[in-house]
Amino acid sequence: MWLNKSILFLSAPLTILFIVFYLIILNPIFYNFKLSNDNFFAIHPLNKREIINNIFGYLNNQENITSNYFSQTELHHLSDLKKLGQRLSIITIGFFITTVVSFLTIYTKRGKMKYPLIIMAKSLFFFGLLMLLCLLLVSRNFEFFFLTFHKFSFSNNYWQLDPNVDVLINVFPPKIFYQLITNIFITVILIDFIGSSLAYWLYKKQNLNEKK
């Protein structure tokens, strides 16, 4: 039983993290395109909105990338980003299935919903605190986080683009990713604390019903 409890304790908050990360990172709604480098597009007569739509269409498997917009380095990086997104979707589904199975296993073996609920409440609360700490650390030194993330996620240097030449880094300059990562952390923290409160409320409610 301790194994199922440990699995649920770890998989539940990680499921939320990966779902939020996956949905935000590939959703243009969460990007503030006003932060893009308009000076670059004033010099280079390119349709910024068309480029953005093409990038997200490619990353979401809806269309092919328009190669005449990008250098070979950018095309390689976009391919790497697409593969990263595919890996994220597999990992997210895996964590979600693991969470559901471990939750139902504990409920089935103990016969009461309150046992997996209290595990969820504790797990989401502590993970929310951890995410809050991470948000503070990232806010203090985003450049370190940004570089570490790219070095860990990519096995090549194609992500090191030249802002004087490459379109991709001018559409999505680093300051956009600071806003993006902040949105991810804040969203996860809110979901964790709300989910923890809800799970604990349901746990207490079931306890009260048992005493009646």
C-alpha cells in the first residue's frame, strides 16, 4: 500500500505541472506578441502574424513549416521543439494514467474515498509550496534557469540564435519566456492550492458523514 501512496503523492502534482506546461507552451493565447522585436520587422518586410501562425500550426501538427522564413539552424530548432512537445504529451498522459490508477487502487483496497483524498491534499499543498519557491528563485535569476532548461532539453546548440539575423528569436525574445514561465508557475500554484483545499474539504466531509 505504501508504494501506491508514494506513487499517488508524486504523480498527482506532476500530472498538473505537465498538463499546464504542455497547454501553455503550445498555446499562442499565453504569449504576449507585443513583446516581439518590432524593430527587426520594421527592417525585414515579413508578416509577423503569418509567421507566428505558421510556427504554432507546425508545432501542433496542423501544417508544415514555411522554410523560406527561417534559416537551417532555426528549422532544426523548430524540429527539436516539435519533438520536445511530443515527448511532453507522452509524459503527461503517462502521469495522468498513473495518478488515476494509483488513486483507484487505494480507494479499492481501503474501501473509502477519504484515503486517496488526504494523500492528494497533502501532495498538492507541499508541491504548491515547492512551486512557489521555484517561482521566487526563477524571478531572481531567470537567465540561469533559461540557459539550464535549454541545455537540459536540447542535445545541440541550435537554440542559440542570432537576434541580428534569425526571425525566431525576434518573434519570441527571451523576455517573452520569462512571462511564459511565470504564467506556468502561477497557474500550477493556484491549481495546487485550490485542489489541495478541495481534496481536504471532501476528506473532512466524508469523516463527518462517517461519525453521524
